[in-house]
Amino acid sequence: MGTNIPSNRALAQNGGTDSVMCADRSRFTFRQQWFDEVIRADWERHTQHLRGQKLQVLEIGCFEGASTTWILDNLMHDPGSTLISIDTFEGGMEHNQDSDNAAKYGLASLEDRFRANVARCEHVGKLEVLKARSDDALVDLRNRHAVFDFVYIDASHVAIDVLHDAVTSWPMLKVHGTMVFDDYTWKGFLEDCYNPRIAIQAFLHCAAPELKSERVESQIWVTKVPNRTNPTPNSDPEVYYWDENAGLKL
Ligand SMILES: C[S@@+](CC[C@H](N)C(=O)[O-])C[C@H]1O[C@@H](n2cnc3c(N)ncnc32)[C@H](O)[C@@H]1O
């Protein structure tokens, strides 16, 4: 589905100005390079239209701050811009499988690494950190009547949590705003319910009248559009109910 996100070709024709957008990243300490090696180049291309604008950004899941620091350095230049980042700093299911795994991901010092990294950003004063489970923090933000231009969903990868994060933050996303889902293609666990994919698919189906989406490598970029709800009544009595033998086994 098409969106207003500029294509790589359009950016190349624009003189490749994206290449100078990102500040030096060597001042940060990251144990994991997920964001910088896999995602950053796509974000630099796909956020060109947001540069310099007054933006309210919500990040759900920040780990050691790789995406947080990038947002602070690249999307927070307007004096009125703000970033809210939610994390428990306890790691997700994929980080907590056993003590070796927890050590590999450095969970014991995760929050300290995050705080040290964001402190090295010029615009750290625009960052509010909500140290909480996302299901609690998002309800608090709804009660605060928060609204956002950009929402990044990358906390728990358990499908029902991803679905909750999407459904709860969606009403807070402005029309023409952007929501990005990470790890659409990730399959860290064999059961569908422990991976984001089915939640992202369900959300895209359920909110279809209000969105356009584009797959960008392992991520799904969503643009919220004015509601196009236009239901077609089903007037055929032969197919008025779903075939009870089709679809999910309950
Ligand atoms: C994949 S990491 C985020 C990576 C980060 N966005 C980046 O690009 O560097 C997922 C993070 O979500 C957090 N998390 C997991 N479940 C959560 C939940 N239910 N509520 C809040 N944070 C959660 C973990 O502590 C972890 O730091």
C-alpha cells in the first residue's frame, strides 16, 4: 500500500542529504547493534519529511537507548518537540530465558547504560522516561490526553502485548502521524503467540479504514489517514454467517 514516505530513489535525486543527518554515534555504549546495523539507515531515509518539525514522539521499548538516542539527535531539533520513552528496563522474554542470556544482554546494568547514553544527547531535556510496563504507562498517557506524531512499538514481543501497545496508543496518534512496528519478521519462539507478527497482522486488518502501511525490511511503517470507513452490507442470506468449519479451531 502506498504512503507519503519518500522512496530511496527520491532521496537519491535529492542529493542524498540524509547521509549528513545523523550525529556521531561513537559517543554511545551499546552492547547490541540491532538499531545501528539493521534499522538506522531505513529510519534516516523514511523520516526525512519529519526533520525540523515540532514532533511529539512516543517510544515503547528503549533497551539501552539506541533508538532513543537516534530520535533525540534527529527528530528533536524543534524547541517544542518531546520524546516519551517507556521501558521496564527488565528485558523481554527473549532476554530473560536464563541467567546466561540475561548476562549476555547485560540486564543488570541496562537502565544505567540507557541513562548514560541519553545523557550524551544535546536534547536529553526533551526526554521523559516512564519506567513501567507499557500496559500501565499507556493507560496513564491516555488519561493525560497525550497525543503523538510518531509512535515506535518495540517493547514486549509477545503477540498480545504488541497488540495491546498498538491498540492503546493508536487513538493517541494524530491523523497523518506515523506508527512503526519493529520485528515483523522476527521468530524468536516457535509459537505464534510469542512473536509480534500475528499481532501486527491483526492490528493492520482491524484498523484498515484508518491506515496505510508499508513493509520496510523487518519493520512495518504505518501512516494514520482520515477514517475511510465504508462498510458494504452483506445482503446474501447464503453467506450471512461465517462457515463454522472454516478458520480458527477454538
Ligand atoms: C527490543 S528492546 C528495545 C530496543 C530499542 N527500541 C532499540 O532499538 O534499541 C525491548 C525493550 O522492551 C522492554 N520491555 C519488554 N516488555 C515490556 C513491557 N511489557 N513494558 C515495557 N517495556 C517492556 C525491555 O525491557 C527491553 O528494554
